[in-house]
Amino acid sequence: MMTWRELLNVILNKARYQPDAMDDNVTVYDAADGEYYPADTIEFEEADDVLNAGHMFISVNVENENEN
């Protein structure tokens, strides 16, 4: 499991050595189905039974959920 701090360090290191990579789309790999998905948003949870208030998360397939 990766923390946001670890993710930030990876991103900062990538930006330092490959600054053009910061213009790439955010992509999430779902190992369960072997597919890549573009991230739609970064959000902060208000609170529910799964996450605490303020917990940051990345959403994928938002447009698919809105169609249902």
C-alpha cells in the first residue's frame, strides 16, 4: 500500500529528471482486470462507512457512473 507522501516523492523525483512527464495524463492500472484507466478527479471524502472525513482519493470511470 502506498501513502500520499510516497506518491508525492515519486512524482517529485520524476519531475526533477523528466519534467515533460508532468504533462502526461494521470492513469490508474487495475491489476484485477489488467486495464488502464484515466483518472477523472482527485476528491476528499466527507465521511462514510469506509473512509474518514478528509481522506483523499482518485476517481476513475466517473462518466460511466453518471450514465447509470
